[in-house]
Amino acid sequence: MIEAVKLTGDVVLRPITEHDARPLLDAYLRNREHLRRWEPRRPEEFFTERGQARRLNSLLEQQAAGQAVAWVLADGDLVAGRMTLNNIVRGPWLSGDLGYWTDAGYAGRGLATQAVREVCRMADQEVGLHRVAAGTLLDNAASQSVLRKAGFEAYGTAPRYLEIDGRWQDHRLFQRILNDRPAL
């Protein structure tokens, strides 16, 4: 069972719930410009409560199927960021892809680094993964610093890896090996 974890001050990393559509919408609206450069272009429906509820329901279905795990960084009722393990694959792979962001007003406090460390701990101990991967735009020094501080190592560059801000962009690829347990 994945539990909430206190990060700093009043901010906790907690599992996402079906009640997070409105707080997530508020966070995305508040951070629309801040996140634009780092995320895919979003349809206008994304910036509605209905759009967030649909995305949340889909994510919770993936979570129930063991294909994803998602958290929010919560400061009371305010969402100050999000962490998601996507594309979880079992068998001999035992791996997942990490995506995350933090609210512009919380940047520079070490929250992302603490949250990534906790997600990796839970990916190992609770989810049973061997490896977590993440990618950043080549010039996203802040996110690369977060990953390095959280124990990730760069292992390559992927040309035109993801469509971000309306164009296919190269990414630096990172991974963290969590353990060497056998994949049963």
C-alpha cells in the first residue's frame, strides 16, 4: 500500500485520488506558462475540470491495472506538483518511466529531488520495480540536476524523442537501477 510521505514544511507526496481533478486543474491553470516549454501542447479541454477528470479516470484505470502509479505534491488542498510512473512493464523488464513537474511557486526548494527519491523508494519497495527511467530536454539543467541528485545516471540521448511544445525534441535519457533482485 503506497502511503503519503511528508517532504518539507506542509508539503506531502500522496497518491492521486479521484478527488484531485479540481486541484489539478487549478495547478495547471496557475502553471500554464511555466509548464508550456516542458510539456506537450494541450487541447483546451485539458484546461477544464471535465478534462482533468477524464485524464484522472484514465490514469486511475492504468493504476488499477498495474501500468502506472501517480502522486501529487500537496500543500493542504493545493497541488504543488505531480509525479507519475508510467509505462510500467513487468516480467524481465520490471521498469517504469518517471514524469514530474513542480509548481513555479515551489521551484528551488528541493521538493522535486525529495519527491523523486521517495518515488524511487516506493518503486523499489512497494511496486517491485528494478529500474526507473526518465528523460529531459537537452537544456533542462534543473530537471537533470534533480535526477542526478536522486541517484539517476545519464545513459544516452534520443533524437526527436517526444513532441514537446509543438515540436519533436531531443532528450537526454536517465535511469536509476533500484535493485538487483531476480525478476520472478
